[in-house]
Amino acid sequence: MIEVDVMFPVMVVNDLQALKLYYESVFSFKAVFYDESFYLHLRSPNNAIQLGFLMLNHASQPEFLHSIMVTEGFVVSLEVKDASAAYAQVQRMNLEIAMPLKMEEWGQTHFMLQDPAGLRLDIIENVAVEK
């Protein structure tokens, strides 16, 4: 069996600089590798979350990575301690909200953002459900 140490998505996009600024300013991610013509690798402040972004049409990549990522039907979920407080913060920052804050019957409070590449970010708080 293959033992895996870390997992992160790599998404093909067309503007690494905009994504670098967005994730650094909104979520305090740090760029651990950045070459604006090729690749951006981000890590969360606690190192638990990593995201990779590959520049569109980079010559070093196989042909199937030369297309920009289709954002429909794809979401990155980020769990927070207080979704309501996070929602108020993103409203003050005038970020693009893809879905307003809502409480789900299965015990989740969440909202969705849309980043500069058009990717949806589901900001989630898991809450106890009374039975």
C-alpha cells in the first residue's frame, strides 16, 4: 500500500499573482513556492492546509494540464470555528460571496466565496444538532 503524507489539490489557473494576494490577505496563507510564470504553492498558518495553482499552458506540463480548470461542480471546503464571524469579516472586506450564510439541518453553518480564479470556497462551521 502507498503511504501518503500530505494531500493538496493543484488547480490550473491564469493569474497566480491575484490568487497569491487573495489567499494571503483573506486566509493568511503563506507562499512556500512562487514563480509567477509557473506555479504557486500555499500553506495555511497552521500548515494543515495546502493549495497548489499551476499556470495555464506551461510548457513543462503534459497536454492535459494546458486547459484552465472548470470551476463548475468543484468546491474547496475550509472549516472554521465561527462561520458567522467569518461571514461578517468577508462582508467588511467586500469579497465576492457565491452563497450567503445559511444553517443546514444536518448541523453545518456555512457560506461560499468565489476567489479570483472563479473557484468556490465553502467556509464551514460544524455545529451540534439537537435530536
